[in-house]
Amino acid sequence: MSKKMRKNIDGLVFSTDPDFQLPDADEPVATVEPNAQQLRVWIDRKQRGGKEATVVKGFVGPEAQLKDLAKMLKTKIGVGGSAKDGDIIIQGDHRDKVVALLVQAGYHKTKKAGG
């Protein structure tokens, strides 16, 4: 089975429920207002070849909005990074800058967390 096919069924192998239907992939993801989201900004040093990365966790919303927020952070700080699995990863230790930018963007419940 190809990887594309596996992504479509989300790990479902078998169901005994005769009325079971796969969830519709086109369902809109609930969006939460920026000031109601509780974002945590972590520093991560593991599994990155000894390099540090700033990770923003706790984002709730559609993938497009997550990618837009990640793009804004990356361009304002001037570094690389990515947005996947509901997390934003920024290269380097930029926790203070990320927290300041998120608060400025309306995410008022943003806090530094972790090491």
C-alpha cells in the first residue's frame, strides 16, 4: 500500500461496526481565536545533531493558518524552520523573540516552557 493511501485512512485497518464510515477529510477544522489559544514555546536540543530549535506547541486550527503563522515567525526572525503536526519549529534558540512576536500577533496566552 502506498504512503498516500495510508494517509487517507489514518491507520484504520478493520472495523466490525456495520454502520461505520470513514471520517470526511473535507470537514473544516475548528478555529480558535488567537487570544484564546494557549501556546507554549519550548527549546529542543534532542534528535537535531546537537543543534537547538525553538518549538511552538499547542496551536489549534487549520494547517494553512499554522503554516502562515510559521512563515511570519521565520521571516521576522530571519531563520529557517517548518510547521508540521501542529508544531512550529524554528531553527536556533529564539524563545524570547518568538514569545514577543506571538503576543504582538494576538496570542496573549503564550508562555515559555521547558528547558
